[in-house]
Amino acid sequence: MQSLRAFVAVDLSPFNRQAIAKVIRRLDTGDGGIKWVEPDQLHLTVHFLGDVRFADIKPVCDAVREAVAEFDPFDMQLRGIGAFPDLREPRVIWVGIRRGHEELVALQQALDAPLAALGYPSDRTRFRPHVTLGRVKRLGDPESLRAGLTDLAEVDAGVCAVDGLTIYHSELDRRGPQYATVAEIDLGWR
């Protein structure tokens, strides 16, 4: 069976990507223990689809388009830094969402049922909107990272207009995941 590994995301503006790249540079100790996301790959995942069969690509795009048709565009503010599961044992480092948080949760919930009906249920029990900055492979200097995360706790990476969603497919190569656009879907198209 042929398929694409795919996800639904909110794109960031060039300004947001530059602001987050500065945050990453401040946190990067250079020891290679954290796999940082390249600035041009930064996004906010709304729904991870997994392996989508080629025959399902159009129905998935149609389901997303229908689910977001009634949503008006909104702004999200990227502010605050944290880690999953927590700062003591960080595995994923992220920038959070202040303004626009509720709208993003509503978007994710609107996608959940129609995509699950096609065989692509959400992989989350509770959606926590965030932009992943890096994944911790090993902590070379945990105290330095914790201090950096604490210092940047209220970092402001700017405001971003959310006027659509992008369905991406992801391919892994030696540089890490590479994303290509499958479809761009506007909010409030009705």
C-alpha cells in the first residue's frame, strides 16, 4: 500500500521563524544533545495524520476544508517557553501560545471527528497548542538548559495571523524530516 506520512499544521510567518531561531541560538549549547528544528521547518501541528493512503489524500483534504469552513481567521501570539513533560526532565522544548489558544483548540476539535471517520484519529488525549523547537536526545548540561529555559520563560516570538491550515507530508532523510505541501486550506472560505 502506498502512502504519505502527513500532518495538518499552522504555518508561521518569517518574523516568527526568525524570532524563534534567535531563541534556539540562545539555548543551543552546541553539544549535540538536542535536535533543534530548522527555522524553515517551524510550524504548529494541529492534527498528526500518520500514514495517509494515496487514495485518501483527496478525502482528507476535503474533510479538513469542510471542518474549517466556518472558522474566521484569527491571530495567535507565540509567547512563553517550556518543555514536555516538564523542565526537570525535558524531552520536547517548545514555545507556547497565549492569544489564539482557544481558537486553535477549537480548530483541532473540529478536525477530530471527520478525520477519525476516515481512519485518521488524533494521536493526543489533550491538545496543547505549541511550536516544537527541539527534541532532547540526551542532556549534556542539564543545569545550563534549565537556566536558559527559565531565563526565556516569557519570551515573545510575536503575533502570527492564522488564516488557513497546511497539510504537509514528511519524509525522513539524514538531515531529519523534510516537509512538502500537500494542500493549503483557507479558514472561513464559505
